[in-house]
Amino acid sequence: MQIGIVGPAERSVAWENHLQSHRLVSEVIIAATLEDMGTVDACFLLDESDQKLNNLLKSIKLGYHTFFISALPAKSDAIEKIYHASQEANVRLQFSHWPTLAPASQWMKQKVRNPSFIQVVREISHTSFVESGLSLNSLWIDELAYCLKYIGGAVHRTQINATKLKSGKAYAVHLMLRFDSGATAGIYISTCNQENRHKRLVSNHSLVLDCDVETQTVRIGKDHKNQHLFFEKKTFDPSLAAEKAAMQFLKAIQLNKTTLYSGYDLLQLTNLVESIQQRL
């Protein structure tokens, strides 16, 4: 399989290193633009430019299976167009939603396939938040994408509330979701904390998984015979996330299967985000 990488040179070389050892890869071509890439089977598109969605659409129309490595776009009309184009071109499309693609998340999905309960708490010191250049919207949308992908199915009801001062600017968000399956998810994001904390708790009738996102450590809680929880711990290497995501993308192409975070997943997300933002 010939793979093209389009993007800034330093980042492209890093992704080339992730691909070189993969048995499916016969050649890696690094190019500045899609037009310079030539004939390849799949494209890793590293693009944070204003034209990134146009470039993604161009890659799809050229018939390239595409791993789009960028912040999740949230324009539902553009995403709908991209999704339908990928369906018509019969290409696999994967987005770099790292909360879903992270090794700990993938392992948790294998352990608890159908969660009935998810609780996400992300607290960021205001200094860290300002220095990061992130927006409050991008933080809760990332976690919403995680919950939607993990639980799956339609959302029956959403509730959202935000901490706003006189300026009208929001500093914290509380979001509740109820799915048609009966499962629920809660997301709390605060940008005015003294310290940083990022936790995801997932459970079903058998297991409780408590993930410290920053350390990629998962505590696995099980019922003990004396009716107390018994915990084990498993730690994952976050530096392997990109390599594993690349491997799963290539496997999806080889087996003609849905990618780990697909165009359909993003379309479902953006439709829900629009309805939530109208209430904010």
C-alpha cells in the first residue's frame, strides 16, 4: 500500500516514522500539497489551515482513503457534504478525535462495550486555559464526541447550563445526555479551577472504569465477594496513540470496515452540537 502524507514537513516526518514499520505499507510519499502527491492508496492529511475542509473534500474526490489529522470541524453543512462525498467515492474516512483514538479509550471500549453511565469531569486552571489557546466550546464538544461515539444510538434528551458572568462569557459548562437506550452521560467542564483534573468514569452492570486522562491510567472496579469494590490498575502509553490510530486506519481500508472515528460519527456530532449551541 502506498501512503501519501500532506502537511508541514516536521509533522509529516513524525507520521512517516509511525508508518514505516507497518507491514501493509510499501512506500510513504511526503508532499506539500495533494497535487504533488501523485498516485497513492491513502492520504494522511495534516491540515490546520482555513482551507482544510476544502482540501479534505478534494482528497476524497481524488479517491484517496483519508485520515484527516486536525481539530474536529464543527460545520454541519460542510461535514454533511464531506460525508456524502466519501460514501459516493467509497473511501474510508477517519478523523483524529484523540479522546476516542487514545489507547486507554480503545481498551475501555473492549472491556465495557455497552455502557449505561458515563461521567466526564475536566477542570482546568484559568492560567493553563488562557495559555492553551483552547476555547470552552472545543473542550465540551470533544467530550460530547467521546460520549456519543462510545454509547452510540440516538440521544433522547439534552440539557445544558453554563456559568456566565456579567460579560456574558461562559467559564464552565454542565451538559447532560439521555440516550434512547436509557444510558446517560454527564459532562462538566470548568476553566476557572486552581488545578488541572481530567477524569472519565464509565460503567455497566459488571465493571466500573475510572480513567485519569492525563496519565492514561485506568482503575477497573469489580464486585468482590464481600460486596466491596475490588480495584485493579492498567496504564497505557499515550505516545503510542498516533501509531495505533494509523494502524487501525490502514486495517479499516484493508478489511473495508468503518474507521474508528468516521464521517458518520462526525456528522451525528455536528448535528447535535448545533441544537445545543442554539440553547447556549
